[in-house]
Amino acid sequence: MSQITSELHIVTKEDGVEIKLKLCNKGKSNYFLSKRARLSKKNKWLNTIKVTRNGESADYTGIMVKMMAAEYPADYFELKPDECKTSSTILNQYYDLGKPGEYEAQYKFYNSNHETDELDIIRSEIIKFIVK
């Protein structure tokens, strides 16, 4: 189980649906997390958030990217114990949210833990939001 927790929050705005991610280190030691774990408004892809509409996968409209392995330590950032980092992006830049319905979103990221040589799964709770 990862010492990193994740929380998602949705803010509906006139120009789209903003999704905010908060990553926190709840462990007793420093943790190195891939920079890809954070959300970015600059990226043209979003592979860390799964979105459904009325129980079916929402149409992904972002680009598909084949990722190379992240280089340690250049592609990682450090989270100290009890430290949190937040990031956000506009969800409808990546998913078709033009159809009304009940949507769900969940964050999931697989991080290479360089202390244990294991793969940590960082996952948020599922959050719901309505598009009218």
C-alpha cells in the first residue's frame, strides 16, 4: 500500500469542468513521485483520470501517447512527510463532456517506488458530477 494519498475535486465553470488533484505523503519518510503523476494544463494527454458517463466510458478526445520509462531522479519530485502538492486541469480538454448525464471520475497512477523496487498504485475515491 502506498504512503501517498490522492483526492479529486470537481469545479464546474462556464468554460468547462476543472478537476483538481491533491497528492499527500502520509508516510514517515520522503517519497519520490513521477512528475507524470500530477495534472497539467499544458499536456495534450491525460492518462491518469478515468471518466464514465451513466456507467459507460466517456469518449476520450486527448491524444494517445506512448510513454517511455521515467528517469530517476530527473523525472521525479520529492514529497516530504505530511507534505501535499496540488495540480489541476480542464477535464473537457480530454473527454467529451458535451452530453448530459451523471459522470464519475477516478485518479489512478502507477509509481515506481525506488526505495522498495515495487510498483505503488495511487488511487483516489470515485467522484460524481452532473452535466446538464
